[in-house]
Amino acid sequence: MVPERREAYNTAFTNEKFQAFAQALNGYATPIQFRIAETPVFIPKTFSRQMIDACEQIVDLILQPDFKEKTARAIPENYRVPNENSHPHFIAFDFGICRNAGGGLEPQLIEMQGFPTLFGYEVLLDDVFDAHFGIPPGYSSYLDGLNRQTYLELFRKIVVADEDPENVILLEIFPEQQKTNIDFYCTEEYLGIKMVCITALIKKGRQLFYRKDGKETLIKRIYNRVIFDELQQQEAAVQEKAALLFEDLDVEWVTHPNWFYRVSKFTLPLITHPHIPETRFLSNIREMPERLDQYVLKPLFSFAGQGVVIDVSPADIAAVKDPENWILQKKVAYAAVIQTPDEPAKAEIRIFYFWEEGAARPRPVNNLARLSKGKMIGVRFNKDKTWTGGSFALFEK
């Protein structure tokens, strides 16, 4: 994306250097469960501004007084959690690097979520990359003037607040078994909190506890990493244990689970922006587009992209029994512009937003990137391919 920077990086790249880099990442706490890409993505200022502009318009929507009313239906009734706060503490915006009608490059929003992502791991990745490859002058993975120290201070302030870290937990379903477990180990170190499985929670009245060093320890704040949709995939015993999370509890959520649904695919039809693909609720479409192949059909409530129809046909539309729970989204053309030793790669950039208590609005803080040479972003579409997988973007300052 920045030709001179890409050329310099590719020329200096060696497999030996990359293997040392990957070995250092894998030696931090646990072997990383996803493929590490060989390169970051270098983002020019103009492209960054386009992404941030789209994010800020969505933030404007969230700040509207009737936003909760507009998104009330987004939360499945059986997953509604009491004591929702006024705003999400975290938002993640996913942008594809795409071609526009004029042949130039532009970002297009793919998805968004009022939910945390790899906030800890990306600090580690930046550190280890800098040690092995060096971050070029004038570039940073951090946004809005933040650096490693100020980013972690803000992260800690939002998650831990004024509590003792031992009274704050990272909550997940079998966290050590998750493919993103490296992020949980990083978060434990950077914030001083413990990862806890939902099956280990102890409820007494309206309070929750977990065992630390054999002692029952009160939980005051939950840094929530449980994707509640994933609970459907669990055995009955786990689901029964997780049922306590839907009760009226004396805990503060960071971020509250309801925001996962409010700021999501459900929100896209409410926004019009040049860098947000046209999206409509299927139930609101009176006349289907003639070129359905130019659209993607997505269920509002699904886990890990399940149920998405890429090549839409009239039969797919007719098969939908609950059109109010589906969206039809204009396809975007990912541009294979990341030059690699063989074929060029496509990329998605995820922008992290943090919303501090008392702040008028959230701010962009950091990012991750995913590289692909397959039809879609994801491991199963990139088997046996190099220069693909998890990475990060370096933004031109």
C-alpha cells in the first residue's frame, strides 16, 4: 500500500529472520494457535483517514438518543443481560482493502462488534516485530497519538478502573483452549488480572467469586471475552453453569454483553457512508436486486460466520423463513495488493476503539490485520499458503 515501504521490507526480508521472530512469539507464554503472517500492512495517511471517518460516523449513530431503541431487537431475548451501561467500552471495526470504481484503493467496512479483540496480543506482536525487523521511522501501530505505555495505561484504566486487580477477571469459555489464548496470557501480564472459565464461577447471593491460590476471591468487574453465541455450541452442563450470567449480579461488565449485539451487523442498515457497503434488512426489501450475485446474505445471529451465503441465488432468498433476522449486503471487491514473493495477498484491518468512562466518545487506539490469498479471510481458505494469517498494520504518521 506504500510501494517504497513494501519494496524495502520485501527486499530485506529473510526466512531466517522470520523464523526467529515467530519463535520469539511462540516462546512468550504458549504456542500461538493461528498462523503468523510474514509481514505487516503499511497504511498511508489518506487510507487511515478514510477508515477513521467511517468509524466516527458510526460512533455518531451510537451517540444518538434513540440508538438503544433502534437496536433493542438486536439482542436475542434469551441472551439479554441485566444492568447494561450507557455505552460499549470497546468497539472493533473490520475494513477490507478494496478497489473502487476508479481502480483506486479504499476501505470498506465488513463488520463491527461492540466487543473486545486481541488488545493484549497486539502489544506483544508490536514489541517482538520491532525487536526482529524494526518499525520504520514515521510509522506506528498505535493510533490517536498513543504509544505502548499510554495505550496500556488506558487499557488498564478501562478494565481494572479503581479496583484491586485480583477482583477483576477475564471471563471466557475454557480460555486456555481458545485459539486466541495468547491474548489472554498477554492480558494477564499487562493488566495483572486472571483468566477464569465460566465453569469456575461461584455464586453466592448476587455476588460472584473465583478461586485464587485456593481462596474464594470476590469478583467486582468482568472483562468479558465470552461470545454468548458460542454458548450454543457447548454441552448442556456448561450452558447450565453459564445461566447465572443472565441473573441480576453485583458485578460491572467491561464491556456489557448486550453491546455485542447492538453494535454489530444489525447496525449496518442504519448507516449510509461511502466506505460502508449498502446493507438492508431482508424483511425491508420489497424488490430484490436483479444481480443477487453482487450481494452477500448474512444471518444476524450466527457464530463465527456460519450461515453466510456468498453466491446468493433467488432460491437462497426463498429459503429464508425469518427475513427480519437476515441482512443483504453489497459485495466488496478485496484488492490483492500486498506484494509477496509469490502471489499478492488481500488484507483486512481491524481498528480498535476504546471508550473510557466519562469520555464524550471513544477513540481509535490500535489495530490488527489479517492477510489472505484465498476466496475469504480465514485459515481454511489459506491452507499451504505463505504470507497469510494474523498480523498488524503500521500507519503512516
